[in-house]
Amino acid sequence: MELFRFIVTAGTSEIPVVAVAENEEAAFRVVDRELDHTLLKLPQIDHIALMQKKSISKKGSGFAILPRERFE
């Protein structure tokens, strides 16, 4: 399993999404599903960008979620 970090752009909003999946294709499906389940009214999604990807080890794995301008 791998840990994926995405930025979803919807109009002027950016939504950070973290997904655990076997591969990138499955991770994008997880992002779609989580947006459907989390947001009361789904906005027009402009872009879904994969920002980071890490293998999950037995000791765990994680991301620090920083504002976008901090790492670009």
C-alpha cells in the first residue's frame, strides 16, 4: 500500500486530500469517493494534482500538510 497526497482545485478553493491505495489509479478513485462523501454539495472540480507519494512501512508513513506556496 502507498500513501498519496493530492491537491484538488475547485474554483478559487484548494482541498488537500490524502488517500491510501495500491496504485495511482486506485488513489484517484479514492479521492473522487472521499470528495463525494465529505462535501455536502460537490463543487465543480477543475483539477486533481498528485503532490506526493510514499510507501507505507511497518513503522508507518505520513505527510506534513503545508500551505501550497511553502513547497512550490
